[in-house]
Amino acid sequence: MQLIDIGVNLTHASFAREREAFLQRAQAAGVCQMVLTGTSPEDSEAALALCREFDPEGRRLFCTAGLHPHEASQWSADSARRLRDLLGEAPVRAVGECGLDFNRDFSPRPAQERALEEQLALACELGRPVFLHEREASERLLAILRHYRDRLPAAVVHCFTGEKRALYAYLDLDLHIGITGWICDERRGTHLHELVREIPSDRLMLESDAPYLLPRTLRPRPKHGHNEPAFLLAVLEEVARHRGETPEQLAARSTACARAFFELPQL
Ligand SMILES: [Zn+2]
């Protein structure tokens, strides 16, 4: 079985001492390719450096380059220049993580919208897919995306946690949907059980969002308490169960979908 984890925060400090071991455990669990998430120009440069360090042949590790809505107030002409440079490098496969987060509002909303629009324009110009973050901001995200959608090759709403209305609107815009271990959370993720059935196979991808979102269904729970790409199997099993598919079927379909979206090589 081959799995692709489309959202790994491998630059995160909690991975720092053990990156090699995390990557080996992921391989052993069938996670054969990963897309590392870049959340700022610096972080995206660090993600690119990790791709080169741990996968010099460029077949297993890839990354995105973007500015997260939490950091959006730092957007500048320099951010745009650095992201553009990064997107010229082979392992960098998408613009993002970018988007809107009206749940935490770490950056003012006008700054979030400006950084998002600049990154969408860059993706349109370069013909690259987009890795989107949205929390409690689906209406605004949809309104902004509609202006760019015709010129964007593809976009994924990563870590989808919303309601049916937002999901249908995203699918109407022909977006992809990323599902994380949020669906394994009996306190806040059970509404996703019936929604994952509504996502077409060629629009559904899986992600750990490690080191965040440790699947609460995971047994035994790891001592270090962080999520890892190796635990993507728990997400696979939960999503497959609610879609009425076998884990093998869902793995094959979501892997084919991710490979097409990020243009990853066959292994
Ligand atoms: Zn995110």
C-alpha cells in the first residue's frame, strides 16, 4: 500500500532531533511520499532544504511555498520575491499554505486577504496549484477564490473541518479537499463522518498535519505526544470506514489523486 501525506510540518521544532527516524517510520508505514508545508518564506526555504537533505534524488519529499494567514501581516514585496524564487525549484510543488483564519485572527483580516490574493495571483501567473488554509472564513475565501478560479490549475482546502454547505461550495468550485485526523476527534470531528462520503475520489487527499492533530483513535498513543506522518494510517482507516471503502481502495484512490495534484513521480 502506498500513501501520500500532503501536509507535514517537518520544519517544526518538535521534529528537530528526530527527523530521520520520523521519515523512516513513515516509509515503514507505507507513506511513500510527503509534501512538506511551508508557512512563511523562511519556513518554506527550510522545507526545501529538508527535501534536498533527506531526499537528494527528488522522488519522495516535496514542499509548498507560501505565507500562512497567521503571518499575513508580514507580507511584503520581499515575501513575493522569495516565494517566486522558491517556486522555481523542482521540489516546490504548490503555492501555500495561504488562506484565511477568522478563528484565531492572528493577523488582521484585511492583511490576511491581501496576502491571500497576492499568492493566488502568483499561482495563476506561474500555473501552480494552491494549498489553502481556512478556519471560519469559508464565505470570504469562496468570494475571493471565485475571481481567480478560472486561471488556477487546482487548489486544495487542506484540513477541511467545516460544514456541509462549505464543502458543497468548495466542490462546486472544483476544489480538492484534504482530510486530517480531525475526523478521528470524537469531540469536534464527528460531523465529518457523513461528509467524507460526499467527496469524489479524485478530489480527496489525506494529510497528517503533523506534529499537530494526533488522531485520537490511535492506539497505543505515542509517548512523545506528537503526530507523525506514520500515523496517517489512522486517518486512512477512519475515512475509509465512513466512505464504505477498504483502506486499500482509499489508499489507491487518494494516492493517485495526490500524485496528480502535486505532479509527483510514480514510485
Ligand atoms: Zn492549515
